[in-house]
Amino acid sequence: MKRSQYSALFFLCLLPFSLAGQQVKTGLEVLKKQHFKILEGKRVGLITNPTGVDNQLKSTIDILFEAPNVNLVALYAPEHGVRGDAHAGDHIDDTRDAKTGLPVYSLHGKTRRATPEMLQGIDVLVYDIQDIGCRSFTYISTMGLAMEAAAESGVEFVVLDRPNPLGGHKVEGGLVDDAFISFVSQFKIPYVYGLTCGELALLLNGENMLKKACKLHVVAMKSWNRDMTYEDTGLHWIASSPHIPHPITALFYPVSGILGELGYLSIGVGYPLPFELFAAEWLDAKLLADSLNALGLPGLHFRPIYFKPFYATGKGKQLQGVQVHISDYEAARLSEVQFYVMQEVAKLYPDKAVFDNADKKRFNMFDKVCGSDFVRLNFAKNNRFDDIRDFWYKEVDAFKKKSKKYHLYK
């Protein structure tokens, strides 16, 4: 399905439920339809956040807590917390949920992996979080580590599946080198991996990517297919983090998120267009836009933009640069964009080449998000994407073939 533009997406988000269609039934909706049978007679723990809602926007926490045949006994908090009351990267402490009184164990504080003590008295651990289809977004790391912990404690693991906002076809980026395994690159999967969280859980379990495989059950969605991005689903969007306020933002996260780790150029965080642009005080907006458009990158157009960020990189300064527009989503190669921006910046401003000027203390996080230092070390030699292209794509075809056997949807 071709998409010439995404402006209609914002209007869709404002439509009443009846007009939005609601054709996709998430794993939670399917679980409700099944009257929670797989959880009956078991003590249930739940890993979730504000994105865990049903089609009427009711929290998974409240649904399971109120279900007469479900014994929900504990909650587990990923980054941002179960109710979304923690900022990105903030340390989260164990606490109690104000509404239900249930204990909340932190998976983003002293530990990012559930301990045996946290799982004591739990028979099944349920995961229900809306992801964005990009490896460096930490919820899939939380999921995989929780699967390992569940396996080691003899606890079942259930994933309530949700759509991949990027669809089920895009796969981009190299796998993670052993030395760069981290919470932002926890598993050896591409940067953009083309699976739902349920499919990814099956792959992690089935391909021995975990220390120990768990007893896994995925509650699959109804009516989702791999051609869909989020606006096709008819579902309302809950911000998966403060800087992913709309489903369209998920499409742009892999466009600029790696470069954003360096804090060298603004990528729109701190302005109402997070991840959609590249800017600095010293850039000439029209010159950079012309240079990038001359590359003829499929499905992409670059428009000059001028603005002042309210916070983050460039706060309060007059910046200029380019806003990225996706004109043909299927043709666009998302993660390449930031490297071409780095390339053209170095060409136009040789003394401003990114790795010659960015804070070297931030190189470590850049490498972790890339999954290797190969990208930085080899790109920096000539500031050309061609020098890392083969590395970036060398595992893509093999991963597509491997992951296909775990597909739950056509």
C-alpha cells in the first residue's frame, strides 16, 4: 500500500472511536474475548505502562485487577513507570500502585532484570507494552530480560501482542557485536527488525538468544497484517515515551535517533517535531536541503526549517536545518537518513564533520545504539555512508529469512 503523505494521521487521532474503525484487535482484546482463560487459577504479574490499554483506552492494569477470574498480584515497571510518571532514563524505585494498592517492582532502577525475590509467588508474567519497532527503544530489552528471569524462576511468560508501528517489512541495520550488548542493544537483531513484540519474543526464545528459554505464550492480534503502519490499525495512540507523542513519530525515531545520541545537531527533541529534523546555528537551511535532495534518496524530501528549541540541544537558540518528509514510506530507507545528513554536513562544512566536533564522551552511547564501533570508526575516515553501507545491511537478508518462521501475521 502506497502512502504519499502522513498529514491525515493527525486527524485520525482526533476521530471518535466509531469513526476510527478499530479494526485491529490487540492481544489484550483477544484475551478479554477469551475470558482470560490462560490466566485462570494463576497468580499473575504484569509488565506494562500507559500504552497497555484496550480499545476503549482502559488500562491493562485495571482490566486484569477487576477481572473476577484473574488474580493480579504484582506489577513490574519498565522505563517511565507503569503509570507513565517517570521521565526518560529516570531511576525508578519499588513502590505501590496508588489505584490498586499492588506492589510495583522496578525494572529500571537498581536492576533491569527481575530478581527471584520479585517473582516469588508469581505463576505467570504478562507483558503488554506498545513498542515502536526499533532495537534501541528499551521496552524490548525489558521484555527479553524478563523472559530470562521467568525461565530461571519457573514462571510462565505471556505476551499480549500489539502492532509494530513501522509495519512488518522494514528491516535495516547491522546486528549487535558481543562487545556492544547493552540495554539499548540487548539482542543480536537489526536496528529496525520488522517484527511485533510477540513475534520477537518467539524469535528470542526459539533462536537461543536468551540465557534460558521460557515457557512462552503469545496472544496474537486479530486483523493486523504486515503492510500496516499504525494509522492503518484504527487504534488510538498512547505516547510510548514523552518524545514519541504520535504514531508518526515512531516512523522518524530510526531516521535520527542514532545521530541524536551525540547531541551535536538538534533532531527536534525540545521542539514539536521530535526526530523529524536536523539543525544547528551554523547550518544554512536551504544549502543543506538542496544538497540532500540532490542525492535523490527514495521516498524522502528535505525542506528548509528555522526554529528555536524550547529545551535540549540548541535550547533557546535560533537554529536552521532540514525537516525530513516521507513521501513514499515503502521506498524510504529510514535509518540511512542520519548518515547522509552527516555526510552532506561534512561535505558542505569540512571543519564541522560530526566526529571531529562532537563530545567524545558520547561516542560510547553512539556505538552501543549502532551495535558496534565499526560504524563510527569507518564513517569518520571519509564521512561517507558508502563506507559503512555493506556493514549496515550485510545481515538483513539472513535475518529476514530466520525471522520469517516466527511470523504470526501475513
